[in-house]
Amino acid sequence: MNQIQKKQQKKLNQEKRNLKKQKEDLKSISISQKKMKKANISKEKGKPKKRLSFFGGKKKKSVQETIPYLRMLRNGICQVEKNKFNKMIRFLDINYQLSTEEDKESIFNEFSSFLNYFDPSVDIELSYINRIGKNEEVEKNINVPDRNDSYNEIRKEYREMLKNQSQKGNNGLTKYMYITFSLQAQDLKEATTRLERMEMDILNNFKQMGVKAYVLSGYERLKVIHDILNPNKNFVFSFEDLKYSGLSTKDYIVPASFNFSSHNQFKIGEYFGEVNFLQILAPELSDRLLSEFLGVEENMIVTFHINSIDQTEAIKMIKRKITDLDKMKIEENKKAIRSGYDIDILPSDLITYGNDAKKLLVELQNHNERMFVITILFTNMEKSRKKLSNIIFQLNSIAGRHNCVLKNLNYRQEQGLISSLPLGKNEIEIKRGLTTSSTAVFIPFTTEELCLEGESLYYGLISSILPSIEYELAFVALIAIFSLINRKIKIAFTGILIYLLVYFLSILIVRYGSNTFRSIFMPFLGLVNKIYPVCMLSMIILSTTKVGEFLSAMDYVGVSKKISIPLAVMLRYIPTIKEDWLYIKDSMRFRGISPSFLGFIKNPSLTVECIYSPMIIMAAKAADELTIASITRGIESPNKRTSIIRINFGILDYLSIIIGVIITAFTIYLRYFYD
């Protein structure tokens, strides 16, 4: 026992000595720190203090320092930081909102796969820019210069038409969509190799979605930034000028001044601007949210900064959250036991968060889902503060309809503007975690636009229908002549008068009708224009051709019975149905039921019951009777058919064939060879 006490006493003495030594060391360290502090203070005396910005960092002394990149190369590679490089791709719109549900689902899945392509080492920025073009640019695009030929009158009419349509349109609003992808690399050589490989993959992904895309050069990237910061100025720049001017690329794109003195707005030259971020409160979002924002016909930039989270880390993070929530549930259960109430009574938020976390874990583990953190920014610039506030109010109303909120970046306007530029740099820490499908809801595609670029032509609204109905008018006139030759004068004059009415009505609606009026009536009139000539020709055939003569003619030219018999039954069926319809109308009139359209409006159920139901039954009965009669007359007999009527080609037949061949050849020439 004494030996144990001696050992404990010895150990205690040793610990006391160690503690005393540690105190002495700490004392000597504090003395040396005080000496160093005094020395630093004496050195810094007389030096001006560094002024820091509100959120830290050196205060910027020039507009060039505000633009956050180091250099821009000819090939489009931008060095943002020492080891961070990026490239930029512009992609065009496709028809998404007008597609069928199956096509929409296919495009949505392709866009989701496109987002899943980017791993955590790649940062992407999606920029959607609405810019109202200058009046000079619009006039330049629609101006068709005169030439030394006989078509100047047509060019004048063409210019006037384009000018009128541009005034009815969206004031030259152009929509641009870009993706900027950034990665870390040791040097430019490594960055170039990796960026080019990613560039090919991104272009292939866009191609699978049917989206046209191309890579921007250094000049084009600088022009995009210049047009954002200098809306009313033309971009004049060449990389060759850098060799002799001693300037950098920033000097060509920056505005005259930046003013960030206001806490909720900024000013660039004569323009007032404001940056807001989108706070998502809704549990589910519609794929029309982004299209509604981009449908606002004002100058605007919508920016998405998207960063992928490693799948393993995301799953671990969610599991930790679930563990924390379970721990909180246990604490609530203990509190319930101590207080003497039911342990199943838990706070509603705790239950909701727990269920959501478990659902999210299932999606990440069992579905093709990944986790992303995104920042959504809206940047607007206008010359008037009042107009700017009206636009922000309009955007807020759109966000409110989808249970979201647009909030101002107070005291962060400079960082917000920098993050809105398509340079792949995000200085806003406000982020929202979303899965792949939730991120893909912000699909940027709406409808493909028709642009006045290259050799493209523009003929105004619903341009294709006017040449079409003129061609059909000529076709109806030929059918009327054919009807007169066959002594069917009533069909000829009635048919041409009705079609002239449809023709002039179509022209009036196209040229003078409102958009709503056109969208209601033009589909119906277009269908009438396509079907009417065929119906008119069918009336002539039915009134001039007997079934026996038709079958004899078909046998004479060697047409198979599999074709001639159904056509013969059809020729006999239509007149039979017409006779039955007249009988039913007379019968219903005796019973006091009007078969007219007005009678249908007054009493639709009785009209359907007493007129259309018997019509359907008699139509089926007529089909059976015609079939039986045809079989009785030996229509299926394998022997060669004989006829007392001799069928031969006459002058009119040859003339009709020649006219048909000429019309077909002329149509093919207009379609494929006429320039």
C-alpha cells in the first residue's frame, strides 16, 4: 500500500513540474508577442491606412478593376483568376412550349442529362439577355437597297411591309442565351486542352436536344460585355490594336464610370440599375417560370450560377441532417415524457423536414438525380428610375404567381453586377440547393424565332397562306372550266362563287385582322382552302360517272379489283346516303321537327335523336345493302367483265391528262427549281 502511495505521489510531483514549465513557456511567448507587436506598431507609424470596402477586400480605384478577369485571349479563353479559366458558348432557342407533351418530356430529360454532365470541378453560368435593339440597327436590318433593275417597286413595298411589321412587333427585342463553363488548371496549356474537350461534349449535348450552338471568340465575348455595360455605344476593338496602344481589353469594354453609392441600386453612365436575387419558396415549380420572366420585353439579364455537389458528399450531408432531425425527435420525446403528454406529438416543422430529407435521400440514391447549389440573379438597367421600378414590380408579380420572391441585394449591388456578367464568377453567397429535376425546371427554351439574318426572307404574318390560296384559286378555276365542259353549269358557278367568298375572307383576315382574330379563324379557313377543290371535283365525278361505266373503264385500263371495287362502292354509297337524308328530312318535317341549323340550336337533343341517329342507322344499313347487291351482280366474279357500253378515250380525256401533267410539272418547278 505504501508503494502505491509513493508511486502516486511521484506521478503528482511530475505533473506539477510539467505544469510549472508550461506556465513559464506561455509567459515567455506572451512577452515575445508583445515585443513583436510594439515593433510592428513602430514600423507602421506614418504609413497611410488601407481603406477597406464594406464587405472586406481592397477598395477598387478604377472602373477596370471592377471587371473581374485577368486576360481575354483571341480563341475565347478567359483567365478569371490565376488558376481559373473558362469559355463561352451561345445557344439558340427551340420549339419547347409549342411541342406535344411527349416532345416536352424528351427535351426536359435531355436537359436534365445535360446538367448531370457537369461534375463538381466545373462551374457553369447560364446567362439569358434580353436587349432592345437600337432603332438604327432595326432600320439597317429591314432596309433593302434599290438596284438597277425592274424590281425596285417590289423592294419599296417590301421595305414598307417590314417597317409596318416591326412597329407592330416587340421593338427589336432580341434574346441571347449563353453558357459559360469554368474549371481549375495549373496553366493555360492544361486549361486549353480540358476546355476544348468540354466544348465538344457540350456542343454534342446541345445537338442531341436539337439546339444550334457555337463557341464565342475573344472578340465576341468582349462585345457581349461591352453591350451590357455600354447600351448606346458601338463596340470598336481589334486584338491587333493591343500591340501598339498599350491598353488592355478592359479599356475597350468598361463604361465611363460606376456609381455604387446607393445601397439598393447602381448607376452606369446615364443608366440606373438594380440587381435582385430570386428566393424560391414554392415546393414545386412550373417549367413556364423562366419563359414568363424572359417574356418581359425590357432590357434584362437573368443569370444562373450552378455548381454541382459530389454525389457521395451530398448523400453524406443529407444523412447527417436526417441524424440531426432524429436526435431532435428523441429530445422532443424525452421532453414529452417529463411533461407527461403523448410522445407522438411532435412539432409539425420537424415532421415535415424529416419526411422531405428522406424523400431527397431516396431520389439521390435510387434515381438519376444529383445535388446542385444555384444562385439566380436579375439585373435591370433603365434611364429612368420610375421605369426601372415599374419593371421590378412586374417581375415581382410574375415571381409571386409562382410562390417566389424577388429580393434586392442591399449593399451588394457591385458584387451582384459582377456576378451577372458572363464571366463565370459568382460573388454572391446566397445559394439554394436543388436536385437535377428541380434545376431543369428552369428550362430556357420557348419557341424558335425567325431572324432577319443572312439570306433569309420575311413576308409578314402568316406569309405562307397567301401564295397557297392564289394557287388554289387557279386550281378551282380549272375545275370550274372542267365542269362547264361536262355541262355541269350549276356546279361550276356555285363552286367558283363560294370559293371567291372564302378567298377574299382569308385575305381580309390575314391583312387586317388582329392576332386573336387570325388565330381563331385562319386554321378553319386554311382547312377549307385545302379541301374545297377536292370536294368540288368529287361532285363533278359523282354527277357524271355511273358505277357500271366506272368499273368497265377500270377493267379496260387493267386496274386491280382490290382498288376498283372499293371506289365503285363509294361512288354508289354517297348518292344513296343523300337520298336517305332527304327521306329523313321530309319525315321529320311531318312531325314538326326542323332539320335546319336553327332547329338544332333550339332543341339539340331532339334533333340528334330524331334526325342524326336514324341517319347513322340507315348509313350502316345502306352499306350492307350495297354489298349484297354488288355480290348478287357478280362483282366478285373471276371472269372478265363485259359491258354493253364501249369505253374509249376521247379528246376531252387526252386534254384533261395533258393539263394535269402541265400543272404537276409547273408545281414541281415552283417548289424545287424556282429561285
